[in-house]
Amino acid sequence: MISRFADLVKSLPRRSPANPFLLLRPAPAPRARAMSDLRAPEHQVAGHRASFNKLGPLVDGAGLFYKPLQAGDRGEQEAAFYEAFSSHPAVPYRIRDAFFPGFHGTRLLPTAARPGEPHPHLVLDDLLAGLDAPSVMDVKIGACTWPPASPEPYVAKCLAKDRGSTSVVLGFRVSGARVVGAGGAVWRPERSEIKALDTAGVRRVLRQYVSSVAEEGPDCALAAAVYGGEGGVLSQLRELKAWFEVQTLFHFYSASILLGYDANAVAAAAPGGGVRVKLVDFAHVVDGDGVIDHNFLGGLCSLIKFISDIVDETPGTQPLAASS
């Protein structure tokens, strides 16, 4: 699982010889107000959750998200990607700003899982900061979730997950969801339910994501505000698709699209509703070598089709111009 970023990182800041995880930058990464401010994200829907014996992401309540570097070469690969991507002149500013987390370097943090052994963390924007009642969904994109040249045991592990989910059939799978309703009611499917989703189940979850929590079945009451209209999920996904139709810099294996909106803002019919579409998880990104990332693009098109169908069948949703 080795990516080649040589041409992309030649002009990046040097690393400290004493600690390769600490970048020698003119300005240090932003810091949390105090270590006591760090906590596991309340709205995390996928991945390992931080605990007393397990590393996991943390937030500081001030807009920053701390992701522990993964073991082996995956952590180094993700850090290398962020360094390359955040400074690459061929990446449009609009794409970088609208669809990717802001990157603020790395930082060593003490952890409860390993007392006395600080662990390197990526310092990123907290993508849900500013949302009073975040409703969140994590969607892993791609029919194939392992990069070329991966070790055979890893390929077998990923292939089993892909075949056991909707990844192979649909080009994407739902990894987790959390929906906030009126009065703070929360709908969150169990991990076992998420793993067992078939095509009909994925469609049901995508509908439930924009439905009233109190209803027994999906009513898609929020589809117009969240999925449809200018600035809605569908509009943003189509903008992202337009970039993937031309970009040949990177291939994004096992990356996810994180969807978010503010349930309170949507209920109050506030403009925009805090709708967010972001790409996350880049430990398996490889060089594009001048080739379109058809694996990611195909999954993205499939997700767009599922959401577009929901928008089309929902009364009161503002129509969008068809994408090319």
C-alpha cells in the first residue's frame, strides 16, 4: 500500500530530523485551548472511537479535529497526501476549500490508550463545527477499496468486506448514520444493521437521513431542504463529480464522503441548513498517473443517482438542472 508522492512533495516544508511527524513550518499548527478540552466526537458515526484503551479521533470544541496517524505506512501516507494536496497548484481552490478538510499540520498528543507515549495526530478542521444539531452520514465510495500493490492478506480482507456489502454492486456503501429530529430525538442504526444493508436497505437509509425521526417509516420530509435546491447535497455532489471527471492527480481508494446538515436550521427553514459535503479518509490515496479515477467516479455517480431519485419523487423539492 505504497503511494508515490515524490513529484508532489518536493517543494513541501522539511520534516524535523528528530521527529519525522513534526513539520518544520513557518507557523505552528493551531493548538487546543487545553488538553482537558479534547474529547471523542459526539457525532462520530464510523471508525474507531477514542477510549481509555483505544486510539481514536478527538475534537477540541474550538473547531479542530485531531486524527491519530494509523499504524504502519497508512498514517504516513495520509499525512503525505494532506501535505501534497493542500499545496498542490493544480487543485482548484474551490475544490480544496469546499470539499476537503482544512489541514493544519501534525501534533504529538498524549493519549489515555498509551500513557507517557505521545502519539502523532493530524490536525484538521472539525467538519461539523458550528452545527447545533448535526445529522451525519458516512458513505465509503468505490467498488474497490484497496489500492494497487496492496499485500494479498489486505486485498482478501477488503474484498470480503466489499462483496459482503453494497460496494461491489452499487460502487458505494453506507458506513454509518445519525439523524437528529425534533426535540433532540436521535435515529442511529446499529453497526450490525449497517453492515447488513443491501440495495433496498441503502435506499431506505438515504431516505431516513432526510426524514422525521418520530415517524415509523421514512417520510423524506427534509429532502427538499437537504438534498435538493442550490447548495443542497445533490448540487454539491454534482460539482464534485465535475472535478472527478477531469482530475488525474490522485486515485482515492477507501475514501468516504461525509454528509452533514444542521437539523435545527433545517427545521427552522434557515437558508442553507448548514448542508455540508466533504471527503475524508485518505490513508489509501495513490498517484493518479494522468488517469481518471474511474473507481471513485463510478461510485460517486451511483450515489448521485440514488439521491437524485429521492429528490425527484419528493413533492416540493426544487428541481436542479440535469448534469452532463
